Amino acid sequence: MPRPTLPFIGGDPYEALGVKAGSFLILPAVELSGGYDNNPQHTPGGPGSPYGIVAPELHVRSDWARNSFTADITGSYIAYGNNTFQPSLNRPYLNSKMDGRIDVTRDTQILLENRVIVTTDNPGSPNIQENLSKLPIDTTVGGTVGVEQQFSRFNATLKGTIDRTTYQNSQFTNGETANNDTRAYDQYAGIFRLAYEFDPGFKPFVEVSEDKRNYDSPVDFFGEARSSTGSSAKFGGEFKLAGSSLVGEMAVGYLQRDYQGPTLPNIAGMTLDGSLLWLATGLTSVKFTAASQVTESTLQGVSGSFSRDVSVEVDHALRRWLIATGTIGYGHDDYVGEAREDDRYYATAGLIYKLNPFMQLKGQLRHDWLTSTQSGNAYQSTSALLTLRLQR
């Protein structure tokens, strides 16, 4: 999604104008970046490298009296100047989401979504095999079908989802290859949310979900059955306070994931999920984000990684055309089944210089560091990035 604009009186004169195509508003953009990272491998004492990023994006919004269609497609390709990295850190990224809403009646809506994610394991991940020549690409394709029904002040939403995740073959430095068929799986989920409009600016809700991750292969390389079922329950609120000073939603909950393999321990714990944007003044915004998830693992005896992340981002307009940004973030990874827990931290500081509605210059300094209960994993990394953004 495009970065939210600060609530300048009279609007933001540097906001992207977009291209009108019939009843659609199309917002294309591309970012061209160059910088230096002193440890892109995220390993203890790793070497540095210059790098470049090309990141196109496309946002589409419908302008219909009834029904709705939106599309948010972002991608990037990152390339490093240091060619000695094993595996190579050059990698693509794509996140495509298309949402449709069909207004059957005033109180009944059908919800549709298509999503595609193309990525790789992050550098430093324990899932990365030894002696790889490049990072294998993984692709997730999925969809959602749901219905939303309004009952006076109550709002009920029921969704069904299906996602398919596959992995590219691994290529090794000795020229050999190995397939990753044992990592491919399907995920099916059902989600139900019931919200109550306490007042126009606050809707408390409860949400429950059940899902199943079904692997193509009955067992993995180590003979462990990784198919699993998951359950979660959340309680939270949707906010849209007067003057839009606070918008978004936040929820606390509990999840449990049960594994088919008897050697893989189950995963359970508290969760915090959501995003809140506080427009503190006409010049300053604060965004708080939280996410909790269980990601799959390839390590023997490890069920998965239970990850919790939180971040706070502050944007302040020094001038209408000059925005100062700062972010701090924290994440915790618990590798259930192994005596390893990682704490991840990062901090960024940056400036956005808006030349006109079509061009921006950005500068960012970022520092990452990780501590671990398992020796040999701690690292620190500092990167600097300069970006030219072209938008319409």
C-alpha cells in the first residue's frame, strides 16, 4: 500500500495523482535504490557489499457506487555487488493482492480475494541449506471467498481460504540440484468474526479460526510428518475515531498448532495482531504494528518458529515537502523443539524529499542486530540506502 499521507489542511500537494481509466484510478510507481550493507548475509562478522534495488508497484482503485475492486501489487529485485556470497543473495520479491466486494444487498456483501507471494528464505535463516549457490524461490498462491452480513449493530463475517506453497529446486555450488517437494504444502482455513458497533468510531470483535496445513509428502527428509492443524481465537477492536485521529484494529488472542508427527511438539501461546495509525497532529503520525505467526521449519525435531513482531513508526513533516521518518522494531523467534530463541531488533531513520507529485528522493539509515540463546548466530548489520521514487 502507498504510504499514508499526513492530514495537511487542504490536502497534500505532493500526493500521487494517478491515472483515470474509466471508473478506475491507477497509481503506478517505481523506486530505484542504491546503497551499502556491511553484513547482508546476517552472519557473525559477515562481509559487506554495495547493492541495488528495482521496486515497481501498481495500485488500482474502483470508483463505483456499488461493489468494489482494489489491487495492490508490489515487487522488487535486489542485487549485490559482492559476488563471493554463498549462497548468492540476489533475489526477487512479489506481493500481489486483488480484492473484490459484491454488494448483494445493503446488508449483505460477498468478499473475494486473490493473492500471490514470491520470495525466498531470509539471509541467516536456519532453513537455508549448506553449500547453496543461490536462494531457492518459494511461491504462495491463494484465494479467499467470504460473506459479510449486517444485523442491526452486529456485523458477522465468514471466510474460507486456500493457499498453495511450493519451493524451487535447490542448486548447490558443486553443480548438483535437489528438489524441495517435501516442503510443498496446501493450507485450508475457515475464519469467523463477529463485531458490534458500540459507536461509529469503535467496534469490538471476536474472531475464531481453524486451519490445516497438508504437506504433499507424508514425511520429510528426516522421516517426520509435518502436516498440522491450527486453532486461534482473538478479541480486539476496530477503531475510526472522530476526525480519524486513530484508525485501524488491534487484537489479543491465543493460538495452538498440533502436529501429525509424534516427534514434533505442539506450539501454543498468546498473540497480538493488528495495525493502528494515530494522527497525533497535522504534522505528525504514529503507526503501531504487531504480528504473530507460526512459520514452517526444515530443522530436524523443530515443529516451527513461533514469531512475534512489534514496531513503532513516526513520521513528522518538517515541511510539506520534507518528511522525517523513524522506526524501531522488535521480534522474537522461538524454535519449538530446539533450545534456540532469537531476539531481533532494528532501528531506522530517514528523510523523504518530495520534489513534486511525480518524484521523491529518500534516504534511510538502518541498523539490525540479533541475539540468540544458541551460540554462533548473533550478528549486527548496518545499511544505508538512497532511493529515487517516480510515481504518477
